[in-house]
Amino acid sequence: MASKTKNAPAAVTVKQATLDLLRAFGIRKVFGNPGSTELPFLSDWPDDIEYVLGLQEASVIGMADGYAQATRNASFVNLHSAAGVGHALGNIYTAHRNQTPMVITAGQQARSILPLQAFLYAERASEFPRPYVKYSVEPARAEDVPAAIARAYYVAMQPPCGPTFVSVPIDDWTQPAQPIAARKISRDVRPDESAMRDLADAIAKSERPALVVGPGVDRAQAVDLMVQVAERAKAAVWVSPFSPRASFPERHPQFSGFLHASPAQLSDALRSHDLVVVIGAPVFTFHVEGRAEIFENGTTLFQITDDSDAVAVTPVGTSIVTSIAPALRMLLDLLPDTKRAWPPARVVPPAPQAADPIPVEFLMHVLSETMPKDAAIVEEAPSHRPAMQKFLPMRGQESFYTMASGGLGWVLPASVGMALGRPDRRTICLIGDGSAMYSIQALWSAAQRQLPLTVIVINNSGYGAMRSFSQVMQVRGVPGLDLPGIDFVKLAQGLGCDAVRVDKSADLTAALARGLMHPGVSLIEVTVDFAVPLLYGQKH
């Protein structure tokens, strides 16, 4: 017994054990907004881990989300007690839907005064962010904090990835603890070979197969593999409804388009296919009610996913739980050559014409022609997505990101995190005027670091998506849809950014070219046509 005690590693503080874990996990940035319950953790901050300050907790989570997606490693977040977690919850939900790996810590009052309902304490702290975190705990003892943070990291990184949460009382950080060694944990799950042979056989026998690709393909860095599988199968390729990433090049001749989140319209789009294979996506994400005839008409359905929850809710067909890249490699090996005809190519629309006020379609076209080829679009302009899908085609891998939750306020801070994680490439934030006001303060964090970020605010003076849905639902007199009088140029300049406004189509190309080349953060406010966009193909 004495020998074991002698050879045991020397105790360190909870804070030191945690910082050493972050280093071992490759985490070099901590995102936060400090408060009194976090001061012991933040005191005497080390030089080798950067503290990234956000001016509000929703922005902090959004920045950490974009950074994690850019670096493909879990981000580490430090929030201020229950109030800070409350501010952050909307973007925590988005991180959950995005399947973004993230370890969130939050301050808690001192253990000795918790029974007295102290100021800034959190009652049932671990329950607060549930069910939108994969693991949540307030450790029973201070010495258990490092092990809880290690577990939170491992859980966050296991597919399907997602945020985790650890509540840490203020007095825990200076308590003694044993150092925790980082472990190596495999993340890949091999596909079931028998099930994959059944899928390959079904594709070989199909007359008109369709592949529906979702965000899991891009997350797995498997877009090139996806293209090879599609070409071997000679299958039409569709994008899953509300996919938050681009998993297939949108000018590829086999690209067929974007599936609607309407059950009836999705079923119509896939009606001609006798086999539908969904890869890296749910079956299916809907937004409005309707009859999903595809589940009833005898279409053969297969699904490949690393998300066991998505498998559990799939209503029909065969699901294969596996890592995406190994599954695609196996499928590529199993698929025979086929003599079936190539699917018809999607008709590329003609370039839109300039006009004043500026049509959104013209903005998307000019941006497509002007932006750097390796730039990434981070988008939160849902009312303009139909125009974007027509005139701003994505190249595929790591080219497009949006929020999977539908909740606004994510994209501006996420684009800051994306630029922070990819400082050698331009990040373009494409955002509506309504969306921009949810987390506008994130511009300050980007300006402080002179990140390679261009923010394009599409200003139609209101919530365009809500205007559209009010027509879909045939309701009138809805208040709160107009947003007149917001000057985004002055807001951006006040936060330290270069900013211009464009009102005329003739000025658009030059303004975009200048903003995209600006050595730092630029904002371009584009005043666009007020016209209500078409969503779900509704009639005006």
C-alpha cells in the first residue's frame, strides 16, 4: 500500500488538471463571457490557451459552434452561472441539432451556501440545458470535476456529436485533484456487410435510383466518396430537407435539386424513383403537415446514418447504422457497373437581370461570380434560400453551413467562429436583416481579431419568411413583421468593422469585390426588393 501511495501522481488543482486535459485534447481556445462565479477558473490565465470573449452568451455558443465545425474538434465554452446558460440556450439547441461537439461549463455558487439559495446559484443546474446536451452533470465532489470534463469531451466527440454540460461550483477550481490522462477512443463504426450487400443489390436492380444526401456526408469529409458512389450507380442526387451543409457539388450533372420540407412535395419530387437511399440524413425532416405518400406507395427505402436516434424514428425501410465514410467505401466496392441511362441533368436557370431595387436573385448571382473559390458561406437568410439555391451553387465539401434548428441568432457568431478556425480562407456570412439583430454584437469579437470575414446583410426591412408563411397560412394583419429604420452600416462601424451600403445594382459588383478582399471584417448592407419569396411553392 505504501508503494502505491509513493508512486501515485502528485495532486494538482482542479483548474490545472482541467487545463492540462484541454491541452491533451488539442483545445487551444476557450470561448466565454466572464462572471463572478468563473473568476477562480480565469485567474492567472495561461498564455498557450486563448480566451475568446463574446459579448453575450448566445454569441459565445455560436462562435464555439462555428469554430468546432471548422476545426472538427470539440470546442470548450465557459458560461456564467444559470443566467448565462439561459441566454445561451437557443444556440445550445442549435448546436444539438447541428450535431456540433462542444463541452460547456458553467459557474455555480460555492457548495457551502447552495442550501441557502444564494445569489447566482443554479437550482438543478445539470437539468437546465437538458434534453439538448448529450451528457450533463454537476460533480458530487470538487475532485471529480476533471473526470467529468474528460467524460464530457469523449461523449461530445462520439457520433452523433453534440454539446455536453458540466456545472462547476466556484470554490472547486482551487481544490486538489488527481491529474487525468487523455485517452484515445475510436469513433468509427464499421457497416454491417450483409446489409450493405442488400443495399448494393437493390441499387443494381433498380431502374431509377435516387440518393438523398444530408449533412452527415460533409461532416464525415466524404463528399468526394459520395460523388464516386453516385457516378458508379448513375443515380440522381437530391439534398435532404433543411440540410445545414453541402454534401454534393450543386453543378454536377447528376445533381437533381433540393427536397422540400413538405411531405406532399417531397413525395412528388421522388415519385419517379423506385429506390431511394438516404445517406447522412433523417427520413425525412418535414416543416408542414401533409400526406407523405412516399411511405405508402411501395418505394424501396434505405438509410445510412451514424445517428441511432434517426434510425429509431425512420418509419419504413432498412436502416444501416455506421460511420458514413467506411459505408461509402464499402458500397463503392460492392456496386457493379451498370448499363442504366444517366439521370436527366438539372436545368441551370439563366442569369438574372440587374434591376433597382436589387433583386435577391441578382445579388446571389453576383456573389457567386465574385467570391473566392475556396470561401465558405455561412447562411441565415431563410426567406431567400430559394434564390440562393438557384443562383449560388455550392461546390461541396466545407462550402456551406447553416443552422439545423431553424432558430435565428446563430449564423453571425458562427461565422466568426468559422473564420477563427480557418484564418487562411475567407468566410462569408449571408444573413437577413431580421436575423442579424439577434447576435449583432458578435461583430465586435471578429473586428478585435481582424478575421477574414465578410458579412452581407440582405435588407428587405422585415421578417421575409414570416411574410411568406402568413400567405401560405392565409392569415392577415400579423403584427411585428416589418423592421424599418435599422442602419447596419453605423452598427458595424460602431463595433469596429468596415461597412458600406448598396442600393443600386450597378454598384453591387464593386462593393462585393472590395468587401471580399478587405483585410479584416467587412459588412455590406444590400437593400433588396421587398417582394415576398416563394416557400414550398405556394401561390400568391
